[in-house]
Amino acid sequence: MQIKKGDNVIIIAGKDRGKTGKVARAFPGEGRVVIEGVNMAKRHQKPRKQGTKGQVVEVAMPLHISNVMIVDPKTGKRSRIGKKLVGGKYIRVSKKSGIEI
């Protein structure tokens, strides 16, 4: 999986198409990512302490990795990710501008 925590991404499919955000969590085994403030769902929460009330909270749900693309740091548009060998180590680069991600 080429998208990691902290990357700026754009949603390319689904109800939140066109929105951008930062990756909060990545689940490489499942091929999913959680993006801050996107794909929100309401979840009911039980009362935690005696005397408090339960509440409905909004939680960001995971999106499949195929529905997001990285945002090119130079142009601000979506781009694919490539690899480049630098000093015996591979780094991620944007295919559009060639800038390191």
C-alpha cells in the first residue's frame, strides 16, 4: 500500500468525491484508510460513568484505498505514486511532477 498516515489525499469515488483531507490511520492488511472529516457516520455511545447520558457521536469511517489518490505537492491535483532509488533506498515520488512525497 503506497498511501501512508499523514499523506494529503483526494477522494475520487463515493459520496464524498472531490473532498481532500489528511490520512489519520492506515490499515494495510485491509487496504483501507481513515481520512479526517470525511466519510462520517453516526455511532451511538453508551454512558461511560454512573449518572451520565449516552450520546450520538460522529466517527470517520474507513474508505477503500482504490477510492483515494495522493495530492501532488506542487500542482495540488491528484497524482499516481512512483518509486525512485536514491542512495540505496526507495522513496515515493509523484508521477505528475516528480517531486518526493
